[in-house]
Amino acid sequence: MLHTTFALLKLAGACGQKQGSGKGYDRLATHLDGVSNYGKNTPIPLTTILDSNGLGDALWCLHAVLPEEETRRDRDARLLACEYAERALQRERDAGREPHPASWNAPRVSRLYALGEATQKELQAVWSAARSAAESAARSAAESAAWSAVWSAARSAAWGAAWSAAWSAELEWQSARFRQMLGKGA
């Protein structure tokens, strides 16, 4: 189980705490009956933040875990990111858009690195190749921007509703994986 505290969240600048506007921070404080009642240094499980504020805030809070949990966070967050990336790549493949092989290799090597089975040098090499593939894809996408604009204009409200439902299902899956991978006991 990974944890943070209100003090760590504030120090990390959660939701603008350094500037004074913290909607997510305030939502969590309300959920936990206030910072004073809960305790500014009392550990907060990241799954509690997932329940209170949603996946986006829970993922952001990975920046502010307890110092003694940082090594575990680094490993588990990398493994979770690999799952998210591979799922996105599979959706692209399922839609008939085959991702560049470097796109598949990056999460594979990143997972090996998290498990201590690949070196920093191997990780840097695979991410460099993935970055080059992404830049090439971006150039290609820029060349077809006009077609994309036409396609975007042609999309129907039904497509938008389907996209919304698919996105909602994806967020549910991602939240469940977050809870399963990062919410488990040490």
C-alpha cells in the first residue's frame, strides 16, 4: 500500500497548495473530515485518494508518497505505466492502426527495468528509439492534418457518445488496475 500525507501533498504543491487554490486537496480534506481532524502527517492510502478524487489525482499523488515508500512507488508505478501503455497500443492495433514496433518495445524494456532485468542504458536506448518513432509519426500526422480536420467535422453525436462510453470504461479499468497494483499491502 502506498501512502502520502497532507503535509507531503502541500509540500509537493498539490492542486496549487503553494499558490493557495487546492480544489483536489480540499476535496480530500473534506472526505477525511478535515486536515486538523485527520492529521497533517497521518498516512493517507493512495486508494483513499482514488476513491475521493479519482484517478488523475491519485496518479499525481505518486509524486508525494512517504519517503520510505519511494522505491516501491518507482517500481510499481513503472509497471502500472507499462500496462497502461500496452493497453493503449493494443487498442490502436484493434482499431487497425499498427503501432511502430519501438512503441511495443518501450514498455517491454521498461517493465524489465522495473524488475531489475534491464539496465539504465537499455532503457535509455529503447526510449530514444520510441521517441524517434513518435517524432516520425507526428510528422506523418501533420501531413494529414487537413484530412483529420474533415474527419473531425464529419463525426456524429453518436460517435461522441460511443467515445464517451469507451473512455468511461477505460477509466474504470485504469482505476481498478491502480487499486490492484498500488493499493496492495507491502
